[in-house]
Amino acid sequence: MPKSAWLTSPFLVLALLVTSLLAAPIWVEHNAGERAAPATAALTSAVHALDELRSEQPPPAVLTKKLAMERRRLSAAIERLEGIHAESLRTANALSLALALFGIAGGIFAFLLVRRHQQLWWEWRLRAGERVEELEQFASRVAHDIVSPLGAVTAGVHLLSQKLNADPRALGIARTVRGSVDRVAAIVDELLRFAWAGGRAAPGESASLADAVHAVRDELMPAARASGVSLTFAAVPDVRVACAEAAVIVVLQNLVRNALKHIGNGPKRIIHASVSVLAGSVKLFVRDNGPGIPRGMEQAVFNPYVRVEGTQAPGMGLGLATVKRLVESRAGSVGVSSEPQKGATFWVELPLADIPLH
């Protein structure tokens, strides 16, 4: 049985039962009235005949004969009405019993349907909770495994930059590498903290949106150029969001990387990131002109381990799930609009730093 039928069946049973309860007395009354019509007509005729006898005052013999005839008519009409009344009572009792049995059966049926739905819902919640817990444990393990080698990389880059003072160009490259490593370390620390906190944001978080967007631009622009993708960023307003900078970087990186992976092989591949400031919140958009996502998958793509069927891009289906988890933990929201073969627009909305989190 389809899911919608499972959910609506109890209400249909209840509606049918209420309709039957309302219609049964009306039907019984109408049926009894139709069957009693001849007897009522005979009773009325006998009463009229008695009135005529009273006004005519016929001879005693004729009067006695007519009174006896009308008495028989009255007795037959009364007997007929009493029979119809008794039969109507039996019909009403039978209908009441049938409706009671139907109500009991419908109640049991509705109870079983609701119970089954509750069982399925709880099983789904249990599985979803296990998947989320697995994802958080996975993030915690990965983050922990990355922290140790990052320390050695940071120390090595710092030592290398000290030895490159004579070469400004090499020194600039070393500083860029060191900045990237520091950002990676901050991202890993944030993911590790987020996993340990059970998917909850730290109180009082605040970050410059422009700094986070510029960090993502500097990080991903070389990869976009190497792939032949035109990646552009609109001007970013000077606002602060109620979110850790590392979390904003993770969110925007995942959205842009997702667009880079799925933009396809069109002759002109374009990705554009922009920001819109709303009343109390800020909205980040990442638009691409790739093949888009299939209709009906707008919500599913944010679930863990979900990948668009037929895609050849590498990955485990965790990037957008991470985005959703991070954003919603900051009282934000995520979404996507897409048109097949015309691209997709992913967006996230985050509260401004001066708006309290709920």
C-alpha cells in the first residue's frame, strides 16, 4: 500500500463511520414513512367517515354496520402502523449493531495502520540517528588523523620560509602555503570540535563573512583554472555571521567543490558565488551552468551518502550532508533550485552575528 494511503486510511474510515451514523436515522425514518403511508391514509379515511356519520345521523342499523366496518379499518391501520413501528425499530437496531461492528473493525484497522506507521517512523529515526552518529564518529576519526601530520607540515613550512628570505617570490609562495595549511588546521579543529560537541555550535560564534569568502576564493581559484572553469565571486559586504570562520569556509568550500565536480563537460562552464544580506541574516549562493540535478532530488541530495544516479564524480556523498549539518546547527537553512541541463543554484542562509541563535 502506498505511504499516502497508509496515512489517510484512518481518516477515511472515520469519515465513512460518521457519514453512516448521520445517514442511518434519516434512511430509517424515510423508509418507515413510505411504508406507513397506506396505513396512515386508511386511518385518516376512517376518521373522516366517522365525522360524516356523526353529521348524517343514519338509522341505527345502518350506523351500527358502518361503525363496525370503520372499526375494522381503524384496527387494521393501527395494527399495520404498529407493525411498521416494530419493524423500523428492528431495522434501526440492526443498523446500529452493524455500525458498531463496523466502527470496532475500523478502529482496529486504523489502530493497526497508525501503529505500523509509528513503527516505521521510529525505525527510520533510529537508522537516521545511527547514520548521523556514524558520520560524526567518522568526522572525528578523520579530523584526529589529520591533526598530527598538519603540525609537522606547519613547522616545516615555517622553517622553510625563514630560509627563503633572499627569494621574495619563493617566500611569497611559502607564505601562501603556510596560510593554506593554517586554514586547513582551523577547519580540522572546527570539525573535530563539532563532532565532539555532538553536532552543536559553540556559543557566541562570530566570523567575518568577507574573510571566509576570500579564503575560499584563494584556495579554489587555482583548481578552477586548471579545470577550465570560470569561477567568479561577487563583492562581499562587510558583515559578521553567527558562525565560526572555519565552519563558513567548510560550507562554502563544499558548495563550490560540489559545483566543480558536477559541472559537466560543456563548452563554457561557469560557477558564480554571491552574497545577499537580508533582515537579520545573510544568504550565500553558488550557481553553476552544469547539467543540474534530477527533479525530486532537491532534498535528498543533502542526506548522507546520497549521490545522483549516473554521476562519475568522485566522492562519498558527505559534502552536502556536512553543509546541512553545520548550517542547521547555527539556526540556518539550506536549499537548492535546479533545472535539468541548465544548472543548479545551491544556497545557505546564516544569521547575522548580532541576531541571537535559537
